[in-house]
Amino acid sequence: MNYAAEPHGVYFFIDNKSFYASCESVARGLNPLTAVLCVMSETANTKGGLILAASPRAKQLFGLHNVNRQYELPHDERLLLVPPRMNLYIKKNLEINRIFTEYAAEEDLLPYSIDESLLDMTHSWHLFGKTARAVAQRIQHEIKRRLGLYVTVGIGDNPVQAKLALDIYAKHTRDLVGEIHYADVPTKIWSITDLTSVWGIGKRQAQRLHRLGINTMAELAAANPYHLQQELGVIGTQLFATAWGIDRSNLHEHYQPKQRSYSNGQVLPRDYWRANELEVVIKELVEQVASRVQAHHLQVGSVSLHLGLARTQATTRIHLAKTERISATDQITALRQITLSLFRKLWHGEGIRRINLAYGDLTPVTGMQLELLANNQEREKQRKLDQATATIRNRFGVDSLFRAQSLCSGGTALERAGLVGGHSGGNSYE
């Protein structure tokens, strides 16, 4: 590769170490690195809770991961279980990103998630230290001094190098800083033997690569890029570039997707086996997703429904999924009927634990298409009712006006109305 022709900059990928658990530790006057604490998605007296974050010490002592559930936790008095407070985490995330703007311009800052941010330090790093690593350590110390939180930093000549440096190296060094540059590709990228540790390669993608005879990053770098593209599509080309440490993305360019869709989904509080309960949840999801479509003055051209099976199912399948093309519409009533019809074709009595609904093939609403055999006056009346409902909910909250179905067995909308990111917002910041 002719790296001289590739973009060269200074990028920091910064991760807040065990963010939720660290915020809870600091709020309790504990050291985030030594506290033995887990943030659970549900209260400690249930068996359905999921670990949202475990402190580094809890992971070390008990081998916990964010996929563990309540019933898998050890019975140890040292382990402190706390409920989530999403409002607290959002507040701390905003404070951390405000600190970042003291070192880089706002247009050079890209919040990647609630606990990770990407900084283009190309034009500003030299104002704060003699080396990029020294600047990274300065940012770490400032966040620790002001907020009591620890962050890890990956440094690279481009975003993908910074991300790999963060995930593979920074989290395992004493100063929590890792670096990868073009000159380091053979020693720091090709040496990676666990493909799933690489950003962008999950278990299924790794299995597809294994079937192509690719088991390490060195083998990925040596593969024929045209063959990868033929077998994996555009992602094959992207993975080949990652293996060579190449990333030509520009943080200042706004991405415009070719196709848009709106979706929503949820993990159910228990396994649902009854059609009436499942249909209540689906109707609630239709209301939520269709309202977003209407708010953007769009209409739906396709419906996708995904049902995740309960773990108790004696089957090799893990989900049911179906997509149907429909005549473009933004009418909630019509979308409800179409989605329920799709559900009845898809479901045959299986236990369901997860539901996802997506509306795609969106087009702008330019007017209501009259239908010869339909009651167009009733359709217009329903449209005005939908608009009035949206206005009330926007002003007074989503739970200010709801359908009686949400009071029926299986309904989740009212309980979820007060959640932030699917979890409790908490009663206070501190």
C-alpha cells in the first residue's frame, strides 16, 4: 500500500471506562476502578434483569459481562447492584464532551455513543503538548480531576486506527493510552488473531471469513479484495481496508443514507405466548413508529416485522422475520391493520421475547390519494385525529393520551413512557 497517498491526521478515540458503573461509583464516593458494582436493568429481586455495566473490579472478580442476567450473578455480599439512572449518564456525557471542546473545535468532535467520542486533533493537538500522547494524558487527567472518571484513549493517523488502538491496546496499558500508525500496521493490526476483537467484525462476520479461509487479520490483509467484495459485498472491501489500517472517511461530511426507515423494538418483560398480548405490544409499536413517520411528513412503502423467540423454544431458529411491500400510506389505522396481518402470517404460537418493527421505503407526502372504494371523508377525519393526538403528546408527554389497549394484559407502553433509552432515567442526578 502507498500510505503516502492516504489521509494523515491525528485522531483520538476516547472511551469512558465502564461508564454507567463508573458514574454510579463516583456518585457513591467510590473509586470506579476498585468498586465492586453492577448496574442492572431491573431491580435486584427479579431474575430478568440484564447487566448494563459492571465495574472493572466486578469483571475481574466474577468474570461478568454486559450480557449476563440476574440469575447468573454470584451470591457475594461484596457485589453492589444498583438500578440505572440514564439522566445521570447523559448529564455526565455532556460534561465530558464539553471538556473535549476545550481541546478541539466543535466541528472536530463526533460523539460516537453515550460513552465514546471521536476527536479530530489534527489542527489543535500541538497547542496542548509536545506529543499527541502527552495531550491524551492531559485530557485524561482533566476528566479525572473534574468528574472522577477514567477514560481510555486510542490514537491513530485516521479514525479506524484510533478505534483499533482503543479497543485492542489502550484498555490493557498502564496509562490507558494506545497508538496505531501506518508504520505499525504489520505489528499491531496483522498480529491480531481474534477477528471478533476487531471493530466491525462480529461472530457471524467472523464465521463468514472463516469459511473463506481467513482466520487472522494478516490473512485478511493478504486476501484478494475483489474476491472479498464478491463474497461479502461492500463490507468485504471495508474489512480489507481495515486490515491495512486505511480509512478515508471525513468527519465533516454529513452522511446521507440512500434509503431511510423508522423503527422501534423492545425486549419484552417476560416470554409472551398469547396472541392477544403480542398484538397489544405490536399495536403500541405501530403508534410509536407511525407517529414518527407522520411527524416527518412521510409515507410508508414497506413493513418489516422481527420476532425474537424465547430461549425456552425447542428449535434451532432464534427469530421470525418478514418484510412486505405495501401501497404507500401514512395512515396509522391502515398501518395497524397491515402490521397485524403480517404478524398473523408470521406467528404460529411460538414464545416471543423480542419484537422489532420497521417502516421503510419512505416517500414524501404530497397529498392524500383518493380511493374510489374507500370512505375518503373518514380517512381525512382520521388524519386530523392523528395530528391532534401528536400535538397533545408533544406538549404534555407520550403518556398524556393513550389507547385503552395499553391497560390490557401485555401492554408495555405506559411503563416504558418514563424510560430513557429503554431504562430508568433515575430520580436525581446525584
